[in-house]
Amino acid sequence: MIPFLHGVIGTAGAAAGAFESIATVTASGGETALTFSSVPQGYVSLQIRCFSRETWTVAASVQIRMRFNGDAGNTYSFHEVKGNGSSASVQGQASYSNMYCGVSTTANTTASTYGASIIDIHGYASTTRNKTISAFGGGDTGVSSTEYWCAKHTGAWYNTSPVTSITLLPINGFAAGSIFSLYGVKGA
Amino acid sequence: MTSDAASVTFSNIPQTYTNLLVKWVTRGTVSQNAYYIYTALNGTAGSTTYGYSSGSAAVGDRSTGYMYVVYTSAGYATTNTFGTGEFTIHNYTGSSAKPITSWSAPETNSATSQAAFWGAGLWNNAAAVTSVLVGASSGNLVAGSSVYLYGIKHA
Amino acid sequence: MAVTYEPVVTATLGSAATELTVSNIPQTYTDLVVDVFVPPVPVATNIAMYINDNSSGSTECGFVTLFSNGSGVGSQRSYQHPYFAMNYAATANTTYPTAYTLHFFQYARTDVRKSVIIMSSLDYAGSGASELREGMRNNNEAITKLRLNASGQNLPVGTRVSIFGIAKA
């Protein structure tokens, strides 16, 4: 039998909690990449909580992209189910240069509005398994428009190396005030 | 898991939390890119409503015989690729049915594979949950699969 | 690395009521995770979360939903509401409980709009839905109060709102 209760989330006090804050990166404006470096290897899974906006002016919402360990090769796949407020659509890519993983608002939207996304990376420290991710996010801004959507993403990095750095990429540039916070979930 | 097995079970779960959270990284042996992974509470089944990409369209489906959570990577998936996911069992010590929230990522290096799953489940039983099983609905979970159970305690 | 995801407050209805309110939410975290449990309701109805003292005439909230109704996947968007809806493809049920998880991002800031992700578990053993939703309140107010509402119907005894705080590094 596998030992149970590998950790406890949500108990006050440092002794028992399994969910830990690791690092936060904040865009000053225009960055074409934001990176978490030297990711600690002592967790079961990672979570990135994204509050993000782009400098792009073509549409109202756009996907966040992600790479691991600085690998810019065609070593990723991703899949998307997107809801645009009236219908759902899908897309998928294999042997791609990054993974889609969440949604940002853009410079086409009201100021001070940011998309919200949660990215989970279970088993990131494995040395025998490729790395799979899951995310959900959206970029609604609460006003009249047909351009707002949300999306469920999954993706994979086909490399058995442990994830030691995570790079988040915009399609154009991250707007000032975009915040990405990295958390780790401990096991036993 | 150090050897292939159809399922793993957490037993004698303490009744001192409010919700249970299960995180998993698994690969099945069935001869497909991806296939169902399910949970059973106290050894009994429930139901699921879920959505996903079939690779060419968004698909909605449901089961009244299994609590799927929902799909994991399986025997034909890219080598060394495991699916990941998690599910929350809400109010597991309560005296009403138990809702479940889940997502799963059964990736393989194909643009048209099934992926991006999310789901809602229900264990229609008034008993407190004392055991949680996670298993492959066909075949086994391979050695190297991992399942983790957490308790979440409210204020 | 600091442990976070701390339980902040839980409010539970001891008698049926049209609203369950949690006030005076501490402003010391980065995000809030709100776990909502609704027992079977007396009348099938929609569940919604109001922010602060948003009146019924407010038009500040919009949200876009991705849902499965068990036979297909669809999407819906609605805006100019005083609340965030927590269900669309299925109402809260008179036989089965429902559960919702809401993530409020940067909730204590006064210089940005408030974004939320909502996951809704609405399976009813052969009917119901599974929903993912993202929304925004077009107002920079910090969130100090949450009000769970059943669209004019009563929330049953045992309805529970539990708040966790997540701090960033």
C-alpha cells in the first residue's frame, strides 16, 4: 500500500503545510520572456499562478507560451479546448517549439485588466519521465465584446531531464504589472 | 509504484479534513494513446460529466457507472510520457453525496490525440469516505506511476 | 520557501437563508481560494457570488464559460452583471450537492481589476455539467466581502464558504 497523506495543504503553521511559495517574477513592461531559474527539485509538483497582460494590439486575448530548461527546439506538444462565449473549438500541435498554457489580456483591452491562469506541472523533477502540464485561463474584461475567451490547455515536453528553469513567453511582450508566481507542493 | 498494477488504494483515511485532493502521474498499459483512469470511494463507483478535445473537436460525455478522473496516457503514447491530473473530493466526511472536481492531461506527441480533459463527478453515497482507489479502467498502471493524497482543512 | 495556502475563515449556514456573507476578509494575501459547498437546494436555482456591496443594479462583472453538459461542449459569455455566475449548463440541484472552487487573483490590490477562475462540479448521476469559467469585475476595489447568493431562493442549511489565502514569494 502506498503511504497516504503525503502532505497537508491548508493547515495553518509552517510545520504541516505542503504548499510553498518559491518565487515571483513581475514584468516591468515589454519583456519577451520571463524566467524562473534554479527551480528547487524537492517538490512533487509545481503550480504557476498567472496575472498577465500583453503589449500586443491585434486581439483582446492571447495564449501564454512556456518552455522548460531553455529548450527552444521542437520538443513540445500541446492541446487546447477554447470557449469564445458562443462555441468551443480545439487545436493541437506536435513537435512544436513551446506549449500553450493560459491566457493573457492584451493592450486592446481596458487598462488595468489582466488575464488569470493556473498552470500545474506534476512530476517536474522526474529523471525518467517526460513532463506533462495542465492549465486553465481566460481573459474576460467584464465589458461588452465578442473577443473574450477562456481555454483548457495540456502540453508536454519530451525530455526526461528534471525541470530546472521555466520560461514564460508572450506573443509580443508582457505588459508592465504582469505577475507570475511559482509554488511547490511537497510530498512525504 | 514499483511494479505494474491495476490500481492503488489509500485506506483508513483520517476524518479530520474537509476535502481530499489527489494528484497523480500515471501511464496505462492499454493499447491506445490515452484511456480512462477512475476513482472509487470506499470501493464503490459513481458518475462523471466531462469534456475534452478528441483531437478534432470538443467533446462532452458522461458515465453513470464510473467516476472517471478522466484520461491518462496509455500504451501507444510517446515513450516515457505519463499523463498527469488531479481531483478533489469535496466534503468527504459529510452525510450527503460527494461532488468531485477533476482535470487530466494525457499528452502524447500528436496534434490530434485526445487531451485537455476536465470533469465533474459524484459519489452518490452518504457515508464518509474512508478509502480512495485510483486505477486504470482497463489494463494496468505501469511501474513508475505515482499517486499522492492530501488533506485540505478549512478554517 | 514559505508555507502558504492558509485557511482564513469558514462560514456555514445554520438555517436556510437567501445569502451567505463572509466579511472583513484579511488583506494580507496575494490570491484567495474559495471553496463552496452547497447541499441539495429546495428549489433548482442559479448560484452566484457577489463582491463587496455590489448592488443588484451593478453592471461590473463579466465571465466566459467552457462547459460539458454530458453530450457536448459549449461556451457562454455574459457581462454587465453584479455577480459572478457559478453555473450555466445546469442549475444547483434539489437532490444532489454541488461544489465550486473560485480563485481570486490579486484580490487586495486597489490598482487593478479583479480576475477570477471558477470550477463548478454539477454532476447529477446521469445529468448535470462540468464547468470552467474565467471572469473579471470591472472595478479596482479590493475584495473585502464575498456574498453567496441563490438568485432569490434559499441556500440550505449546511451551505459553506471556506476561504484560503495564498501569498506570493
